[in-house]
Amino acid sequence: MSRKTLIAGNWKMNGLLTDGTALAKDVAAAVRKMEKPECEFLVCPPFTLLTTVKKALRGAKVALGAQDCHFAEKGAHTGDISPQMLKDAGCSYVILGHSERRTDHGETSELVCKKAGAAHDAGLKTIICVGETLSEREAGKALDVCTRQIIDSVPENATSADTVIAYEPVWAIGTGKVPTTGDVAEVHAAIRKTLAKKLGKGNAGKMRILYGGSVKPNNAKELLSLEDVDGALIGGASLKAEDFIAIAKNAGVC
Ligand code: 13P
């Protein structure tokens, strides 16, 4: 089953006008130079930079995404951003249920599911994140936790065309620690099995499952060559265009 590798950068709460624009321009320039990348590139800057980054990416095959959205189209939700607003700003993707949102803002899988449904209705693709904490892994519960999060966070009518999953072990995010390739392979396979039960084998077989958590140029190859790993969701290393592009190059997808 062929699934186009997705190399996605989650800039998190980083980037002011000057450095954010420069980063986007550098990524765009590097991607423009590529003959025929076999992968899809995506950057997800903070809300404040969306329109500027969109302009900086002009003419380059790099998609634009946001890092969260509300489930409502508009209304009295101070500080929130709707899927329609993201679409209007030029986004084609939105990351949902990142562990930092689950922790910092108490987001539940049920809320993530509601947001994902609204994002799909607005024509956005979602990257739905799941992952266990260190204590859950040490207690042998990683598979159970990720499976539960998939069941509860992914809408019933999600398809491989509108949904991407990201497995991000919480303890691997920003720490330089990476699970063994055996552990990554095990969780990705379990996620695909769960997706098959929930959405049917056809959708599950075509749905991309990214790995995220301390992906760097030097570990990209071994992680991205695993059977069920269809790309990477990159935090820290996506803030340097050189490293972001090197991850795709070292993985052999561009
Ligand atoms: P790091 O690549 O900095 O570990 O972050 C991963 C992540 O959370 C991407 O969403």
C-alpha cells in the first residue's frame, strides 16, 4: 500500500515575524530546488505567522498547517480560532490533540474528536496526535493508552484523505530520547490495527501514521524506514531549515 511520506514541522510557540519569515523562506527555497520530492512537506507555524508564512511559501510545494482549532465556526469564544479561519488564512492542515494541548489545556480525546470533525467539515486535513507518558510506558500500558486515544479521538467518518495520525510518546518530545525502533514499530502496527477496526481496512491501509518525538537528521533514516512509519512530525529540528530538510534527505524521501 503506497502512502506518501509526510514531513511536517510543528513550530510550536516559536517564531516572530523576522525569524519566522526567514525560516519559511529557507524551507521554501530548499524545496523549490528539489527535482521531484517523493514526500509532502508541511509547516505549522503559530497563528500569528500563518498569513506571512503562506506568502513566503509561494511557489514551493510546502503546505501550511495550524497547531489547533476550535470546533465552532464562529461566535463567542474569546482567544479561539475556527477551522474556517484557518482555511481562510491558507491552511490545508491542522494538528489536533498534541500532548502539549492535552496537558496544558486539559484537552480530552472527546474534544479532539469534536474538533477533528469540525476541521474536516471545513475542508481541513487533521493530524491527530496520540502518545503515552513515561509512567504509562513503564507500567506496560503504552499500547492500551494509544489504542484508547485513537478510538476516542478519531471521528467515525474519518478517512485516509482527511486524517493523518501522529504517534508522539510524551517522554520523547524535546528530550532527545527516542523509543527503540521495535517499540515504534509495535505502536504503529497497533494503531493501524485499531484504525482498521474503527474505519475499515481500506482506510487504515492508506492512512498515514507519523512518528514524532526527537526526530533529528541522524535518526530519521532508521525511524522513517519502518514499515508503518509514514513520515515525521518534527518539533525542535523543524526550526532550522537545514535540519528539517536534512531529515527528509537522510530518510531518502527527497
Ligand atoms: P521534538 O521534535 O522537539 O521532540 O517535538 C516533537 C513534537 O512534539 C512535534 O509535534
